[in-house]
Amino acid sequence: MAANTDRDSELDRFLLKQRVERFLYEEASLLDRREQTEWLALLDEDIEYKAPLRVTREHVNDSFSRSAYYFDEDYGSLEARIQRFESEYAWSERPPSRTRRFVTNVRATERDDGAVDAESYLLLYYGQGDDSSYTFLAGRREDVLRPNGETFTIAKRHVFLDHAVPEIDKISVFL
């Protein structure tokens, strides 16, 4: 009986990870296709969306600010950015960015309240216009996902960039 219980819980963890991966891959695809309004529908209305600045100190590898951010947004600010991107006033997106998101190393753990803690790595290719230069951003994401039928919504996303100083003029794309 105990072996079956262990096997069932292992299968449940595997299936949860598969569901989370599928969700994160679809999210990346929406953003790469510039379907930002559809992406907004994946967010909880009380979302916390942040990327703290990396703090570089001697002998400390993973230190981040608790008060300074590349971005610190909520649903309203994300919705306003998307509306601006779709308007004629989105100068930072003229010409539009070309992106490709690679999501890997996904780990998922169900919480007691039914939400899911999901951690993943992100590699973002970013190019724009006819410019031959391009940028890669790499980092780790910590998400809290809430079940929504057969899928999820993003309640919280914290992005921890590997770069102390990202080689990008602006972070106008969503991570």
C-alpha cells in the first residue's frame, strides 16, 4: 500500500510539473508572438511582477536589492503598458522587438492553499529593427500560479536576472 501511495504522489508531482511547463511554454509563445492582450488574461488582478536589481558584493553570489527594481509592477501598470504598446506612442517598440524566450529547468510544488510555487530559468533573445546587434538576458523566475480550470494564472512573478548590468537599452519586453 505504501509503495502505491509513493508512486501516486510521484505521478502527481510529475503531472503537476507537466501542466506548469505547458503553461509557461504557452505564455512564452504568446509573448514571442506579441499577443500581449492574451498574455494579460493569464495574470491575476492582484499580480506582483518584479525584478530586483542585482547587488554585487565581494564573496556574495546571489544578492538582490529589497528596494530597487528594474521593474515593480501590478496589473494596472502592466495593462497600461500593453495599451501603450498597441498605440502609436510606443516609441521604444518602433520598430517592434523580436524576441524568443527559452524556458527551462522548471520545478513545481503544490502549496497547501492549492496554489503552485514554480521556479524556472529564462533565456531571452532580444533584437530590434534592422540592427545587427542583439542581446540575451538570462535569469531565474519564481512564480506563484493559481489554478484556473485546467490551466493557471500568474499571481506573483519575481525575476532575478543574472546580469549586474544588463546589456540592453531598455527592458520594454515582459519577462
